[in-house]
Amino acid sequence: MEERIFWEKHDSSEFMEWKNAKSVTLPNLKKSTKSISLRLPADMLERLKVKANAMDVPYQSLIKMILQKELSTS
């Protein structure tokens, strides 16, 4: 928290030469997630688990894949 307050009040160019900065890729960064509670009919959950098992992925991951696919097509 203190660091965020500090940088809100200071210009980073006071501390480093941005013209010497190099671009980097951070491929292992993960998006932050938030836990939710979702009620599903028991038969739907069972079908999801069976399908996920056939794909060798956790059923929660399958749910995220389905949601991502739907959101990207809308």
C-alpha cells in the first residue's frame, strides 16, 4: 500500500532513465482470478465432469473454456 501511495505522488523518471529501458515479455504471468459460487443442476454438473474427464482437464477448467469461447464469439 505504501509503495502505491509513493508512486502516485512521484514521477518514475526521477529514479531511472526510461530511454535505456528494454521491453520484456513475461509469459508466465497469470490473470488474477476471483472465486465465485455457482449453482448448477446436478445432472449438468455430472455431464460437465464426464466431458472434462474425457478431455483430461479439471471440470472447472472446462467451464472456463466454455465461457471463454462463448464470450469471444459475442
